[in-house]
Amino acid sequence: MNIAIVTGVSRGLGHSVARYLLESNIHVIGIARSEVKDLQGIAEDNNVTFISYQADLSELQNTEKLLPDIIEGLTSEQISHLY
């Protein structure tokens, strides 16, 4: 399974990158300060998953809290490529 972790997925470049990856059949773990709604539908249309985390990564403590959650959800058997 190809998985990408993309930050800033609520708008702008991060949103565009996440959308492109989902449309390219790559599973996406998205991180943004605000809620993201439309990418879930794009993932479903392309038979991939979009997992969204809401966090402000400019605060180091938020990053330290978030990383274990992301890692916990992944197993090495699932991953063929991690971007």
C-alpha cells in the first residue's frame, strides 16, 4: 500500500497535493489546523483511504502528540511506500 502524509490539507498547496495523490490511488494521511471535508469523498471515489488529523504543527507539543497516533495506525505489512 502506498501511503503519503501531507500537511496543510485544508487549503492551498497541501490540499492540491492531497487531492492529486488520492486521485493517483495513493492513501493519504492528512494534517490541517481546520476540518477537511471534501477529500474524504475523493478518496472514496478512488477506492483509497483519507485519514484526517486536526492539529497545528507550528506548536511542537502538538506534533509530539500527533506522531504516536499516526504511527500506531500503521503497520509495516501495510506499507510498500511511505511518502
